Amino acid sequence: MMTQRKIIHLDMDCFYAAVEMREHPELAGQPIAVGGGSRRGVVTTCNYEARKFGVRSAMPGFQARERCPDLIFLPVRFDLYRAASAKVRQILLSYTPLVEPLSLDEAYLDVTGLDRYAWDIAKEIRKRIFEETQLTGSAGIAPNKMLAKIASDWRKPNGQFAITPDQIETFVRDLPVRKIWGVGPKGAEKFEQQGIRTCGDLQKIELPEMVRRHGKWGQELYQLCRGLDDRPVEPNRIRKSLSNECTFLDNLTTLEECQRELDKLVDELEQELSAKALDRPVHKAFVKVKFADFTRTTRECVSLSPTRETYRALLAEAYKRSPQPVRLLGSGVRFSEDTEEERSSFQQLLSLVNPIV
Ligand SMILES: [Mg+2]
């Protein structure tokens, strides 16, 4: 049996907005949003003052302004956020080389090998981050990645929360399925229609039935809804693409139907992009189609800022491949590889901290 892991998920509090607040002390106490000021823009991040009015990330700027007329819109300045992020990462890497960044403001750390309480490490990390950047972050501490990420949300902002191995069962029982890693709003909705709200509800489904309903993902789901997750922390993982997909209860039988569903997926993808990867240049767009007989096809094209039309054209091409009804659609982007620079500077940083790497 493997040793029990100790994972910390660190999540900076409204990161872009926090950096801007640090740079603009005169705006203290005022609601601010980063991004969303242009006609078609969406809010990337907003501070807690703005959240009180119901402003949220990925919300169109005009809607944010409706909810909060005094909202101050600031332009996105990635250079600043990258610099702050690099400082945070440097602090994290001074504890362990096992740091997996998820985005500029989030990372997992595997501190299993350190001979200290993970709770104390997280506390010290947050203190040092504040001293060196004047920014606050929240931490989740748990035996695995999924639970650590959930836990970091629990005492936000500027707090931390731990889930110990003996608390997992109780913690997970009432946890909404939406919180399971990999279950999106769509998936949660579908579960809801089947009367499944919590992980406890999901646990009542036996493994063979889970696999019958969800395929390979069913096996993972069976583990995840019990709070079990054995994905390791991967220090060199850099996200190369972002995508979503949807399996339909009833197969889609016409191109028009497919287009309607694809439009929804593309809208969601755009929101997710602005929330998670706005700093990454998009290089390609792709569409995935799985047919009723389980054959699948992917169509992609070079596009720096794909639109609904881009995806519709790809879908039309993919659709021609088979006369079968469609059971799954997916949309996605691949990021350009000019993150090489980022990767090598990260490697350099790693080698400074840990000469063996
Ligand atoms: Mg954050």
C-alpha cells in the first residue's frame, strides 16, 4: 500500500484584481473588475467588493455594469500577474520541486516527503507570500488533489482548510456532485435530473452500473465520489489544450441539432478560456464528434481567435464523415507552443532550487 499523500492546493484570492488593488492603493474599498471594459469583453476577475453586487468572473462587462453601476473596469495586464505569479512559484519551489501550476494563480504541492505538518507548511507559505507580494492566498490540505482543491475554497479569502483521511467519508457524503473533479455544470444538471445531488447519492450506484452508464469515466467517477483520487502532482505538466464535451441522452440526428448544441459548448468554452487561460495564445480550434456506433472523428484548423462560425465549419466537415446519429460533441482549442520560453524559465527556476533536476 502506498503511503498516504499530503497535498496542498494553493489558490490566490481574486488574483488579477488583488494585484491591481496593490498597484492602485487609491482604489481601496471600491468594486473593481479586471477586463470586461470593452464592448464585447468579459470580466476576468473582480474583487470581493464587486462580488457583493453579484459580479462574477466570465460575466460580460455590460451585465457586470448593470449589477454594479460604480464598478471600476481596469485593463488586463498580464506582465504584472506573471511577475507576481513567478514570485509565488519561487516560494512554493523553496519547499518542494513537486509543484504543479494549474494557472497563474493556482498550484498543487506534494509535501508528502517533508517532515512537517502540511497545515504548518501551508500557513508559512501563505505568510511568506503575503510578506513578499502583499497578496493573499487560500490553501486546501488533503490526502489527494481533488479534495485539496475543494478544501482551498472552504475558508476563502486568506484562510486554509484541511481534510484528514479519517474525515473523507463524512466530508464527501454531502458534497454536491458538481464539486467532483471533471463534473461540469452540464454534467451536474444531468445527474440532478436523475435525482443525484450529492456524492453520497452517487455512491449508491454499483461499479458495473457506473461503467455501463459512463464508460471508462465511470470507473474514475466511482473512485472520485468516494473521495479517492490517485492522480500524482505533475511538476512539468503544461496544459496544451482546453476542451469540453457533452454526451447526449438522446442521439442528435440532424446537422442543425448538432450545431445548436455545439454553439452552447463553444460559449462555455469561451467562458472557461477567459477564466482559466486568458494569458495563453490560442493556436488551433477543434471539434470532436462521436457517432452512435462509437466511431469518432476530430476536425481541427489553425485559428488564433476561433468563433462559433469556425466551429460550425469544422462540425459540418466532421458530420459528413458518417451517416450515423451523433452521441457526443466536443469543442476545444490548442495553445500555441510559444510557452517554450515559460517552460525553460520554469526549468531554470527548478534547477536553482533543486540542482538534481
Ligand atoms: Mg484564485
